Amino acid sequence: MKDLYEKCRNFTAAREAIAAGIYPYFHALETGQDTEVIMEGKRTIMIGSNNYLGLTSDSRVIKAAKDALDKYGTGCSGSRFLNGTLVLHIELEKRLAAFLGKEAALTFSTGFQTNLGILSTIAGRNEYILCDNEDHASIVDGCRLGFAKVLKYEHDDMEDLEKKLSILPDAGKLIVSDGVFSMGGDICNLPAMADLANKYGARIMIDDAHGLGVIGRRGRGTGEHYNMADKVDIIMGTFSKSLASLGGFIAGSEEMIHYVKHHSRPFIFSASIPPSNAASTLEALTILENEPERVKALNDNADYMREGLKALHIPIGNSQTPIIPIETGENETTFLATRMLLDEGVYVNPVLAPAVKPGHCLLRTSYTATHTREQLDFALNAFRKVFEKINSMQ
């Protein structure tokens, strides 16, 4: 008789990596998320975080969260649709819409849930979603949750996107793409996408989880980066990265937001983000608005690391942002490099299939506005030592 747990017993890869001392996941932090952390008792330079603006440890953001706890308590005990809407949520949505130049916005409990909530709702039966084949997993799952027909196009390949669009009937169509791709750090080709959307009568949704606070002169993301914010119908973003909290949102036209808030099951049937999260996000947004120099500092640090890694002849991808992938190839090399870097006092994220194609594993490094040059030089020296050792072993 088949046992449901058979697959659990047969999954041995992680235990084998643990036994070999190269398991790279679930390392526990003993301090808050910052440029330097204490990880398992050791001082470590953190270059694997999405804390792009360095606001998770900002005293103003922390105070806003504490004040909200004192005033509103620890949670909302219900969904936004019913008893879980606070004035904080409404203020945050107004501020986000104004920041991005849209009519309205709507907040969700997590970024992942945001993509589930919009994609499963806005495109229905006999309508179409066209998504980049390197879009985030939450986009993939959001498409699966709904009833629209889904077509994937090759990564940032506008010829392939047009080929897919050209065969579709006269029906509702949504093109959805990451703005900044979370593994490669490259930016989508919004100008060409907008031309195709206009030609074939499609709407555009940009997932700016890694674009908000990162690109654009004032950190407003992909639309501002190209000076084409008006061409993006739906902007999606998260609070867990540049805005130093937890949650997500969409921004767009008032009629679209009104429809989604009355039809999206992931929105209606989930508890709203806690007061402390809403308040800390509001404060982080205020800091981003008032201190756009943080965006420049972030990208200056990314440029410094890009040039430093190139000078060391370490293979990096085509990153244009503070996400810089380092090519490692196979699982074993990736695990080994991650362990060796951690031993040198530097934390990076190993990325394996299915997040990337088999044989194309990488180390995902990411940087913040508050990294010092001393910290970045420490990391570069660690990369030099580790990759010299790895190259000598091959």
C-alpha cells in the first residue's frame, strides 16, 4: 500500500549536504538584518539581503513600528474586507498611489500573496496572460490559481513575445514581467513591451518587488527608470525589501483596484498586515521620498562591486542593478563556494534549479545603500581567496 510519506523518506539530498558540512540554508541570525550580522556566533558581512536602502535598522522606522504597537496592538484579527482595515492601511494606500503616480493602491499581507491576488483575479476565463519565463515564482503560481490561459515567452525576448501575441484572438490580454529580475539583476525591456501592448491591445503589469527603491532617479522603479510610468497599467511591489517591513501592494486605476478588492480571494480571505508593519512601511516610504540620495548610494555600491568582481575575473551575469549574480555552474561548486565564503565571514545566497536552469547555478549577491567601502573590500578579498582555491581544484 502506497504511503503518502514515501517521497519524504526518499528525499535525501539535503541530509547528504548537511552530513558533508556544505548545507547552505537556514543559517540563524543572532542580530537584526543589517550590513553586518552575527550568524551562528560569527561576525559576517551580509551581501545576501534585500534590505536595499538599509532601513530595517533605521531608528525612525523602528520607532514608527513601536508607536503603532502601543496604539493599535499586535494584530488586526481579521481581513481588510471586514474588520481588519485600519486608518494606517488607508493612509498607506493613498501614499503609495501618490508616490507612483497612480489613482489608487491596495495592500496585501505578503508580496507572494499580492501576485496570487491580482493575477488570479484580473484575467479570467477566455483571457490571456503572457509572462516572461524568468518571472518570479509568485507570478507563476498566481497564473496557476486563475482561469486565464497562460503563455510564456523567452526571457526578455520581445520577438518571442510578439509571436505569442500575434496568434491570440480578440480577448483581454495581460503582459506580466518582473521589472528587475530577482536572480539576474537585469531590467525588463519596458519600451518594447509597451509598443507591443499598444499594437495588440494588451495591458502591462510590472512586478517591481526589486525595482521599488532601487531604480529610477527617486526610487520609483521601472516606470521611472524608463520615464514611462504611464505605460504600466499595474505596478506590483513589496514591503519586505526597500521598505523594510512585510506585505505587498498593487497600484493602478481606481476601477481596477475597486474590482480586485471585491473579487480577489487571496485579499478577501486573508488577515490584513499588522499595525506595526503598516506604520514601519509608511515611515520607510517617507524616508525614501525625503532621502533619494539613498538610491544613488545603493547603485554606487553596486557599481563598485561590479567593477571589483570583474577585476578579479569572477564571472558575473548581465546585472544592471544591486543584484549581482556570480556564475558557479553545478550544485557542488555552488555549495562549496557558499560554505567557503561563510567561513571567510561573507554571506551570499546559493541559487540552484529550478530557480535557474540546471547547470547554471549561481551565487546571488545583493547590496545596500549603507554598506561601507571597508565592508565591500572585505567581501571582495573573500571572493578573491575563495575563487582562487576553487579554480585551483578544477
